[in-house]
Amino acid sequence: MAVAWSGILGFLIIVFLVGIAFGAAAYLTNSILPAIPVHVVGLLVFFTLVWPHDANRRLLWEGGGDTWFWIHVAQTIIFTALAILAFLRLARVTERMRAVGGNCLVSDPASEPVG
């Protein structure tokens, strides 16, 4: 049991540190674009080198989907639909703000016109 928890804790620490690195890159460059190639390479390495050799993970085409797999598929569909609706709403709100001359994202409150 301790091995399982140490594996999960190690994974969470790595994910947290990568998130900090991506966040710092986005903050310093004012863009998420520099993190995209790094993220793509990380996913490729994981899914081609790590995942296939993990004894605890059964490949879908080797044994089919179990209950947890289908629960995750349903969650993905539901939350993707909700995210699309949220982004469409956000686009409408920010479009209205831009139309009246407002700035949707103010990086420096001192640059806002007074009054």
C-alpha cells in the first residue's frame, strides 16, 4: 500500500512542478504558445514509452473497456460539452465588452482611464 501512495504522490509532485513551469512560461512570455511544444513532447513520450510498458494498465484493444473506462468516457463527453458552452458564453460577454470599448483583460489597473 505504501508503494502505491508513494507512486501517486510522486506523480502529483511532478504534475505540480510541470504546472508551475508552464505557468511561469506563460506569465513571462504573456502567451501559452511556448509551453505547447513541450506539452506535446511530454504526451508523446508518456503514451509511447511509459504507458505501453505499465503492467497495471491494460490496453483497450487487449481487454476492452471496463466500467471505469466508460464512466471516464461519459465524463469526458459531459464536461467537454459544458466547457464549450462556457467558452461560447465567455466569447459573447467579452465581445459585448469590446464593442462598448471596455477592456476585457486589464493587466495594469493604472492604465485604465479614470472616470
